[in-house]
Amino acid sequence: MATVGQLREPDTSELRYLRGVLFDNATIQRRAAQAVTELKASFGRVDVLVCIMTGARHWADLIARRLPDANRVNCSVSFYRSGDFSLRSDGVLERLNLEGKRVLVLEDVVGTGRTLHYVLTTLRRSEAAAVGVCPLLNNPSIRAERFRDLDKLCHGTGFVVDSGEFVCGYGIRGMAPAPSSLRELRDIYLTHPPTSLTHTD
């Protein structure tokens, strides 16, 4: 198996989780070039790229390569249980000085919008001139009602997916009980629904 972070083909033990390729690597590469053209037209100049790790890492690599004048910052946001589920960051977001900067957030999947709302709220406190989002995947059909306006902030979305699709690969972990190693796959795959699988890690 390849080292963590290196994209690869699935091994035989992982095939049971996969239904088929949704977007292959070549399609992702082409779409990244188109996405940058689109976001330049709709968002304009980008001063800072904020990459939400670990899921957006590879998408961020593609976008950053095409925006060489933008500074890149990597940060992480995670869930923890405190009554209901809550969010916390690694502290990088809170320490950024973005006053007057045009900031683009690179995210793997925008789903319910809860994580993205947290990130944007934190970034806006730093008095950035503008904040936009460039997600690899956008799933607006599962967006929480109070976060519906987030779509207006998306520029150069990679792909729009349906609410019934479970995916993994190209940085995206997929849903348990599928193993976390699926995020290392070089293509984006459809996976079987979590309820139909038994955890084997």
C-alpha cells in the first residue's frame, strides 16, 4: 500500500466498499483548470487560500498550482461530542491576520454547511475584504435550511453531487465503517451505503 497522502489505486481489500468511479483523476484535473477560470471571473483576485485539511489537501494542491500569487494556509476543523455535536479548529483560523485580504476557502465537500459556516464566521472576524469558497464537491440538496445562502459564496465548484451518493477518494474519507485509507484513492468513487457494510478495520 502507498504511504499516507500519496494517491493510488484501490487494493483488493478495499474493493468491497466501492461501487464504481464517479470522477476519475483526469476529469478532476481538467475540472480544476476550469474551476480556476470560473472563480477568477466571479470572485476576482485571491490573496490567501485557506485549505481545510485533510480532505481538501489534493484539491487545494490543484487550485494553488494555478493561483501562484496566493499565499496558502492549511488548517483543520474537527467534530467533537459535547451534548450535541460541536466543532473546533486547530487554532490556525483564529490566529490569521486577514484584514483587507481576499480569501478563498478550499473544502472537500460542502454538505449540511455546518463546518463551512463555522470557518466563514471565524474568518470574517479577521476583517477580510472578501471570503469565498471553492469546494471539490457540493451537495446542496442536504444543506441545512439556515445555511442555504452558502451557495452564493461558492466559486469554481468542482462537481455537484446528489444527496443519495456516498463517495470517497481524492482526499475524501467516506463514511464509516469504510476505512479511512479510502481517502488515498486517486479517483473519486461511489461507495455502498454505510448501513450495508460491516466494519473490518
